[in-house]
Amino acid sequence: MTGLKTLQIGIDVGSTTVKAVVLDNNAKILWKNYKRHNARQAELVLEFLNSIESDFPDTGFETFITGSGGRVIAPQINARYIQEVNAVTYAVEKIHPNAGSVIEIGGQDAKVIIWKQDDQGRKSTLTFMNDKCAGGTGATIDKIFGKIGLPIEDAATISAEGKTIHHIAAKCGVFAETDVVGLVKAGIDREEIFVSLCTAIVKQNLEVLVRGNILRDKVILLGGPHTYLKAFTDLWRLHIPQTWELHGWKPADLPVEQLIFVPDDAQFFAAIGAVLFGR
């Protein structure tokens, strides 16, 4: 590797997708990709690495990996494993240093990170993660798409505004499917069913993951569902301010679009953070 230009590869091996980035020494993204692995995690990681080597000839690489499947793959590709919460937290602190909270929805887990500051200005974090059940995550959404015959391309354009909300139990994926089947049989519009599911997931995560704490603004929305499904952003912007009012929290005097938002490359933050934390 002597004399070669060196770049950093960050890989996030999740429960349903693999995300990878190539960063230069200034943390600029030079290459990125995001694909479902269909239970072929190692094969897709190898595919990404081969593509990177082809796109960046005569280059040396340092590789960092994170995510639920990253620990097993790390020694096979000579990568350093970075714990996922550390990767996401560090990426947010570097890219959005004024962030107060993170809500990330993944394929089969969800996490909330809240930054607190004491009287001396010292910051600490609270982290809550749902990694024991896929209820309230992307896996539940995937199953519902099949039940109601809604292509993800169509779902991506659906707004939550003006939709009638029907009861769906998001605490358990099986219960959610049962409720959805009942709504389908009742002839409920599939867009209403989809927005009802997103509403249930938002409320479920606010109740279970936040655990009575207050989400500090600004709230950063991360993960594939937030990146590709607009309805989630609409619903967080509706329900989070309601919790602020309930708890007497005074957010910054900014439009809600600036208080609660999906940043650029929201689906790649763990992969980016693996590099930033590890190097």
C-alpha cells in the first residue's frame, strides 16, 4: 500500500440491507450504494468491495464495518468493527452538531438517541433500542405492502395529510397484519391503510422507545423508511410537537421543517459513522 492514495470504506450490514460509502480524508462521500441483501449479506458486501476496487484503481483502503451482521463479516474482509450506536451517534455529532435527538427506523430494529446537557454544559446521551422484535420497523412495513398490493414506488409519494386514520396495532407485526387484513376486507383505501400503519409505528416508537423522555430539537430522522417514505416525516412533524406541548418543552423558534427533518444521506449515517469513529 506504500505510495498509494488511501480512502476509507464504511459498511453497514443491516438486517435487510447493506449500505456502503467511500470517504476521502475530509469525510466527503466519493461513492455510495444501498441494496437489499435478501439474506446474502456476505455476498453483497463482496459485490460492493469489488465495485469499489474497480472504481478506485491504484488506491489503498481502510475498511470499517457496523450493523447487526457486521461483526461476523469484519474478520473476513480485514475490517474494523464499530458498534452501531457509537457509529450513528458519532456521525450525527460530526455532521449535525446541533442535533438534540435521533430517531432511526431500520429493517428489524429501531433506535432513539437523545442528547442532554447539564448545568456545566457537559453533554451526555440516552440511547434506547428495539432490537428484540420487528414490530414498528421496516420489516412490518414490507409485509403490509404485500398485503395491500402497494408498490414502494407509489408509497414513497403518499402524503399523510388529509388521510383518515384507522386502528392498527404496531406493537407486534402479526397483530398489525391481522388489523390490515381486516381493513382490506372492509374495502378501506390502501393509501389510508398505509398512512394508518405509519401512524401506528410513529406512536408506538414514541411510547416505547422514548420511554417518557423528551425528544430534544433538532430531531434527525434516519434509516431507509424515513429516507424513502414521505408519510413518516409528515407524521413525526405532527406527533412530536404534541409531546413537546404535553411536557412543556419549548423548542427553538424555527419552522417545524427545520426542527424535525431527514438529512441528506440519512440511510448511510451508520456507514459514515463507522469510518469517522474508527479512523
